[in-house]
Amino acid sequence: MSNHKIFIVHGHDSVALRELEMLIKSIDLQPLILSQQDSLGMTIIESFEFYAAQCAFAFALLTPDDEQARDLKGANKWRARQNVIMEIGWFMGRIGRERVALVHKGGVELPSDLLGVIYIPFAKSIFDVSDSIKQRLRGQHLLA
């Protein structure tokens, strides 16, 4: 496949974002991170759609960024940023579920519509799951 652009959907975990960016670069693919692109005078959603449409694959980093209200038992719950959830849906609808990989950190609550979707869990570092990430890319013929 000639398109080597890989979109990275992310929240506030800048360490995981940088690690995934470095990993993608190290295997000769081109990571695309919206915040690093020129807005071209467009709104955020227009800019997202413009750049996302250029990509052959997307990784979504689901990291514990937003604290939810306490449940009845008093336990804190964490969720990914809402932009991450919206962008996952956009990519799944646009390029297909098989071309979207969910990379999940820690105790993030997953939306019920994503339950059953296989994701790549990691505890501390993206590099700990680099083999699984490469396997997903191989499965879509983006990596030899």
C-alpha cells in the first residue's frame, strides 16, 4: 500500500502520544497528529476531517484523562477525552473497524458500543506493546 499515513487520536497523555509517534516513525510509517498540523484557517472539525481523510489507519489512545462523577459505591471512574471517542467513530465509519486500533491504558471506562472490540492494553509504556502494534499494521498490509 502506498499510503503510509497513520493518524494518532489522543487525549492528554503526552508521554503515550510521543512514544506511539516515535514507534510509528521507527517502522517507516508517517504519524499524523492533528495538533502538529496547520489549521489552514479551518475549524477544528474541518481540519480533523481534512487530515484524517488522508490516512490509511488510525490508532486511538484511550487514556484516563477525564474523571467522571463518583458512582454510588464512591469509586472514581476515568474515561478518555470525548474527542477521542468521537474520532474513533469517525474513523470506524470512514475507513472501517479493521483499520482502527484502540490502545488502552489503565482503568479507563470503555463506551458500551466499544465493548467486544479488541484493543491493545498497556500499563506504562507504548513500547511494551510494540509487537502487538506492529502485528495490527501487518494485518492491514501496512508493514512487512
